[in-house]
Amino acid sequence: MIYIAHRGASAHAPENTLEAFRLALDIGAKHFELDIHQTKDGELVVLHDDNVKKLGASSRKVSQLSCRELRALDAGSWFNTKFKGEPVPLLSEVLDLLGESSWLNIEVKEGVSVYPGIDENLLLLLKKKPTWRNRFSISSFDHPTLLKLRSLDAHIPLGYLLGFTSWRHAWKELSQLGCESLNLSWRQVSQKWVRAAHAKKMKVFVYTINSPEQVVRLEKMGVDGVFTDAPELGMPLWSALGGTN
Ligand code: G3P
Ligand code: MG
């Protein structure tokens, strides 16, 4: 079972900020997840929402802001004032911070219909970071974007976020895509999905898991990894002490 630090150590620091990723590294995490969007001027930035309401700046969309405008906002205070002034990071900054022994799941939040060219921009950025080869996976609820990515690169590792897609439709898309993993929510996962995914040589990753009891259930099901806001959940000493959140 792998433990993927969901938006960094987002139980303890503002999600998707450099502070959240630094803290996850300090805790000992080796696997990470983050969400990306694209600014008006084509920069790939790391935040969950497609708007900046949480950052205290009206409800403007990321797609309407330049990178400079977005990074002038405060991505830390909503979580705790001690993080005041923490900027929205660039994807390239997080890649540089995580270094060479990490694995990263990059979730493309909105796809090519909202952010034209995000697929090509992302592949270009990853190509510029050769040390990241084979250490990432790109996932999305937006399946046309996954199909576009697959058409651009036959080998890039993809994760299929099921969302509200029906079993039948998902299976059709999965046959076209050749994904490395099927990513499901805690409410969706079942033995049926795990068996079917494994039969297709896909791993199953489940979000968002913050308690040891949930982990025990998922381990029994044969789930391969969990996204957790509290990466200490996967650390041997903490688990042995029966830690709680
Ligand atoms: O990729 C797993 C999970 O992050 C998907 O949902 O809303 O937390 O990005 P969300
Ligand atoms: Mg996510």
C-alpha cells in the first residue's frame, strides 16, 4: 500500500502550497498528489479550485488571471494566519522542491475545453525535467483531456479518475487509454472495481483516506494506494502507535 500526500500534507498546512509539500517531505512522504490549473498567460499553477474565492479575492477564475496577478494573492491565510502570504506555486517549483526520489500524481482539474493547450504545456514542462521521467502519473476527471494526452504520447502514465462515469462507459474509455491506475473515491470503491482493475493490470488508488480503520478495510480489498491529507498515516512508527487524526 502506498500513501500519497494529498495536496501535500494538507491536514497540517494550506493545501497545494510549497509549505504543504515541504511538510510532507519532512514527515517522510515519497508519493504526492497536486491539482493544476492554467493562468490566462499559460502558466501551470498548483491549486485546487478553478477560482480564487478561497484566497479572499472575489470569485474570479484562474483562467481570467495572469500568473502575476494570481501569485500576488495569499494562499495561506484561509488555513491559518501563520501561513499568511504563502503564494500559489508554479508546477515547476513543486517539481523542483520534491526532488529526485519522489513520485507525483498531477491531477489536471479542468481540461482542454477550459484551458486550451494545457495538455501540450504539461507534456512540454515534464520533458524539460528529465529527472522526472517515470516518476509521475497524470490523472483527470476530464476524460477527453486524458484521451488527448494519450494521443500526444503513447506511453505517458495516466490515472483515470472515475467521477460520475458509468461502469460501462469507463470500461470503454479505459480500453482506449491504457491507464496505469484507476482512481476512485472512498464511497465508490468495492471489491468488484479492484478485481476488474487488477485484471486489466491497473492499480487502484482511493481518496481521501485519513484514518487507520479505513486503511485496514482497503488493504483487505487489495487497494494499491491511498491519497491522504495526513501522510504520517503511512509512517511505520505512527501506525504502530495507533495514531489518530
Ligand atoms: O486525485 C484524487 C483526488 O484529489 C480527487 O479529488 O477534489 O481532492 O482533487 P480532489
Ligand atoms: Mg486532487
